[in-house]
Amino acid sequence: MPPRSLRPFYLDLISRSSTLSHLYQIHAQTIISGHHAGDVATATKLIQRLSDLGAVAHARRLFAAFPNPDLFLFNVLIRSCYLNGSPSCSVSLYSLLRRETRLRPDDFTYAFAASAAAAFDSDGAGRALHAQSIIDGYAADPFVGSAFTSLYFHFDCVPSAEKVFEGISSPDTVSWNALISGFARNGCLSKAVRAFTRLLGEGLKIDSTTLAAVLPAVAELRDLSLGMSTHCLGTKAGLSAHDFVVTALISMYSKCGDVATSRLLFDEMISPDLIAWNAMISGYSLNADVGSSVGLFREMLVSGRRKANSSTVGGLVPAYSPFGHELLSSCIHAYAIKCGVDSDPLVSTALVTVYSRLGRMECARKLFEAVPDKSLTSWNAMISGYAQNGLTEAAISLFRTMQTVAITPNPVTVTSVLSACAQLGTLSVGKWAHQMIKDKHLEVNIFVSTALIDMYAKCGSIGEARRIFDGMAEKSVVSWNAMIAGYGLHGLGREALALFSGMLAASVAPSGVTFLAVLYACSHAGLVEPGRELFLSMKTEHRIKPGPEHLACMVDLLGRAGRLREAVEFIEALPTDPGPGVWGALLGACMIHKDENLASVASERLFRLEPDSTGYYVLLSNIHSAGHNYGKAAMVRQGVKSKRLMKTPGCTTIEVRGVVHLFTAGDRSHEQAGEIYKELERLTGKMVEAGYSAATDNALYDVEEEEKVHMLKVHSEKLAICFGLISSESGTEIRIIKNLRVCFDCHDATKLISKITRRVIVVRDANRFHHFRDGACSCGDYW
């Protein structure tokens, strides 16, 4: 019987084989019959089936023994190798094809080789393959283009992926799916949705993969309306019944806050797989329904239908509602250890998040360090935990460490780092993070842009904050709030009011946070009547009930303007008992206007509401001292000591050449203390010549006049400014941060220093920014 006539027999036999033993016997028979050496179709089918059953090494030996493999056989083995976890073998076969045969790679060759190259540690091999595919004329091929689009997305090279896609002549649904899923995986959520919209506009049919690709982006954007529209579209196309699409819908509805619809979809599934169970358990946790989450988890275990995995445990952790669930979090942690999944990146990240939100940073860091292969999400959780707990230097330090281990940040990372920079006031680190966003071509989405606005505003660069705001294509209410709050922080009340009007004109509905930001801005700019009108409009026009923070802001607005009687009347007219924020605002106003009697009333209420809050005692003591009532001041301070309360020490920081230096009053610990005090003496002499006289009326202790002058002279603000002067070039702007409210004497002194040295000095204190220039302050001496 001629060898070729055996082909159908062998092909059928190979197709029906289900074990390697069968295939080895068939292979032996083809050798005995002589069929193996003469028929490429049989050899190809045998190699493919061997690979399907995991015998790639055997398949390679068979391939090596075949005298004249054709391109189809090469393609089969290239694909089989990367599917079986041997991507380097795939690329080696591609190189062999080009180097030792006269065959030319086709679209399948490049697509399979590109998929293999995506599994490498770097994109070098993939870029080389891409270049060769372009030379061979496959740049516009949809199959090849889709593979290289996915490859670049895998290496976070979003611009390269976009460029490859745009080069495809007629992208098909598979190509669009690669683009949409790539955007979603790389955090480019808005771009993923826009790509989905373009796909629909092209008139192409979507498939279940399209829905599964776009729904995670919709979920992360928390856009319920868009999610419902996508669901309807999928239902009309007959695609929403697929289990993996239903699971994506469950996740989407949960993240958009509609957990009832999620449960309805889950209950309609005939036999939900583990992924669906996990999505529903996680959905309950995400919506702070911890009881339902634990109940569903228990139901799954009792039914015996599914066994929990790391995703189950990670979704069960109450990261979104940790307070009151500390014991449950510890129990879940113990369960994770028992199941051996505590080092899984998903579980450890969830536990790091919940411990961080509970303030247990040592536990969080210990868990983080125990993970052998830290994912980007793990780094993000730890950095975000530090930033949220005010440990800003630790957050920035960990981010720098992350850079050394070649982990590419994403928008979530950058947002956390920018938040830390904003809290710390480190403009240079903030600028570095901003530049990194540009260099790494990270998507500047709404969250990143808003974080940049907040960072620049809190680091003193309000102009740069406004430039970023104006450059945003899309603005959320949070973006408007950040810019308005930035103006308030810099005392630019009229600009804040103008922006609020622009927000209303843009049909963006203000939130309670918006009104708080505008009221704060009015308070620090002395805009009493506009602030009062705004407060009244909250309920009458915008149906927003004023909260305790808004009430405190109104008292602050009236009190700062010296309208203390109106402030008291406002408090007395409140329908409920005012909280500590309201009385604290009144006490602060008493300090500004030196009203000891009213201060005693306010402090009495505060000591009952918050007896362990040191700040109120200190403020009352300072009010008595400012009124030269040193006996009462001493009694208040003695009361603080007897209660063993700790006063927050005043300090000032300044960043010079990327290093933050800290000063306290009378500090001589700095290595350049001698030069700093020499500069202070020089400046003091110049200030006295210019008419400066120390504001000793505001000295807080009953000591001799000369001692009062000396105490004011060595305040931390002045020491930091002197260090800035001797450590920077002439004409350079000086920026300092004071952790408390800047005192009257330092404020007056800084105005003179700015004029004498011809420097712009920017001071951020506990309340706001002061920009000193040519002997004047941006606050107009109203703060």
C-alpha cells in the first residue's frame, strides 16, 4: 500500500487518540510503515496532538527528525511551544525558519511568535519581531496587528500599542477586542470606553469577548448608566447569557453600587462557577455588606459545590468597611494562612489594605514584606496605606524603592504618591512624579489630573494647578472641588467664587464638599456676604443639607471678619447642639480678635465635648497671654500638664535640593546652625533699620521684654527662611511649611525679609498659604 493512501487512516487515528501512550504507538507504527518520513500532513497532525497533550519535547524531536518541514508545520510547533509554556522555544523556531530555510514567515508565523515574545521579561524580542513583520509587509494585517497590539499592552507600552492598532488597514472585531482589553488592563479606562464606542460606530459586530473586555473598564469608572447600556446592547446581540459575561456584569453592577442587580444575575445562573461566586462575595464586601459577603461564603462552603481559592479569600476581606470588623479581618487572615494563600498577591494586598485602613501599619508592612513576588497592586496598596495614614515620607520612600525593582507604576500608584507630596509639601518630588507620568506615557485620567491639581495647589504652585485644570478634557465634580479648594488655600476667594459660577454654568452639580471649599475660600478672603448667600443657597437652590463642617465654616467666616456677636447668634439659632468644630471656629476667632470673655464660653463647651484635645487648651492659654492675663494662661497650661496631655510642638520644614530640613524654635542642631544664626543677626539688623519692632504683645509668657524679643527672634519660621537664604541662589523663591498657624511677629518679619532680600517667600501654615513679595503678603494681613 503506497504511503499516501495511509494518510486518512493515520489522521483519523491521531485525532481520536486521548493519551500519550496511544500517540507513541501510532508514531512507532508510522516509522515501521515508512509513512512518517514521506508525509508532512501526518507528521504535522502528530506534532500538534503531542503538543496538545503536553509532550512538547517529544514533538520537537519529531520535528527535528523530519527532513523538509513546511511553513504550516513550523507554525504549528511555534504555537504549541508558547501554549505549553516554552516561549523561548517558539522564538528559536522562528529564528531557525528565517536562518536555515527558504520559507518566508506568514501572518500566522508572526502572530504566534508575537504571542510567545509577550511572555518574555522585556519587550526587546517583540520589538525585533515587529520590525521584521513590517519589512515583510504585515504592518496592516489585522491578525498580526492584533498580536503586536496585545504584546505592547502586556509591556505597558500604551502609545506603541495604539500606533500598531492605528496602522491596521481594516481592524476586525478581534483587533478591537485587543485594543479595548489592553486599555482596560493598563488603567486607560476612558480610552477603553472610547474604543468600544468607535467599534460600534464602525458598524462591526461585537462578540462576548468585546463585552468581557469593556465591562471591567465601565466597572472601574463606576458609570452605572454606561454599564446598563452595555448590558442592554449585549442582551440585544444575544451575548449576555455567557457565564463569563454574566460574571463581568455581576462585578460591574457591584462596583457601580447596584448590588441588588448583581445578586439577581447571580441567582439566575444555573450553575455558577467559582469565578461567579467570587465576584458576588467581593461585590458584597465592596458595598460594605459584610454580613451578606460572609453569609454567601459560608453557603458556598457548606454546599460543597465550590472550593475557595485565593480570589475568594481576597474578596471576603472587608477592605471597604474595615471599622468594626477588625476581628473578622484577623480571622480571615488566619484562614488564609491555614489555606496556604496568605502570600498570594491578591490576598496579601487585600489584607494590607484593610490593616492600613485600620491604622495597623506595622501589620500591613509585615504582610507586604512577606510576599515573595510583589505585584504592582501590592506596591500600590502599601504606598496608598502610608499616604492615607499621613506617613508621607514612608510613602515616597517606598515608591522610590519600587522604582529600583523595575516595577512600572500606573495611575493608581501616581495618585497615591501625588497625595503624599501634597501632604508633605515636597514640590520637587511632586514635579518628579509629574515628569515620570510624561516620560512613561501613563494615562493622565481624571484621577491623576485631579491629584496633580491638588498636589500643585498644596505645594504652592496655584498657577500650575490651574493650567492642569484648564487642560483637562473631562472634569468631574472632584476636579472642580480640588481647584476651588486650592484657591481657598491661597486666600483667592474671588477666584474660587468665579470658578464655582463656571462650574454651575458647565452644568456640574456641586456637592457638599464643593460648598465647603467655597465657604473656606470666602472665609480666608473676608467675603462675608457672598459666603452667607452661598450658605443659604445650599438648601434653597441645591437641596444640600449643611453638615457640621459647613456650620463651622460659617462661624469661622463671621468670626474672622470680627463679627463675633453675629457668630454667636448664628450658633444660638442652630436647631441642634453645635459640635466641637463650631465652638473651635469661634475660639479661633476669639484668638484673632482677643476676646477673652467669649473665649472662656467657647472653651468651656469644648472642654466638655473633647476634654482630651490639647489644641483647645493651648489656644485658650494663648488668648489669655495675648491679653496679658498670664496667671490664667499659666493655670490653663497647668491643667494640660495635670491631664498629661501633649502639646504639638511647632516646627517648620524647608526643602533644599531635594532634602527636607526641619527646624524648631531656638533650634541649634542643624549642621549649619552657625551660618543660620549669623544670617539671622544680619537680617534682624536690616529689619530694625527698616522700622521693624518685635510684636512682643503676642509673646505667650510673662518674662522680661528682652527675653520676649529673643523668643520671637528664634521662631522656627525665621530659622528656616535664613537657611533657605544661605542655601539658594539670589532671586530663588523660598518655600517653607509651618505645622501651626504662623504668628503675627513672623508674618510681619517675613514681609520685611522679602523686601530686604528681594525674594519671593511662600509660607504654608496650618490654615493657608502666604505669598510674600516686596514687603507685602497675599493675605492682605487677613488670616
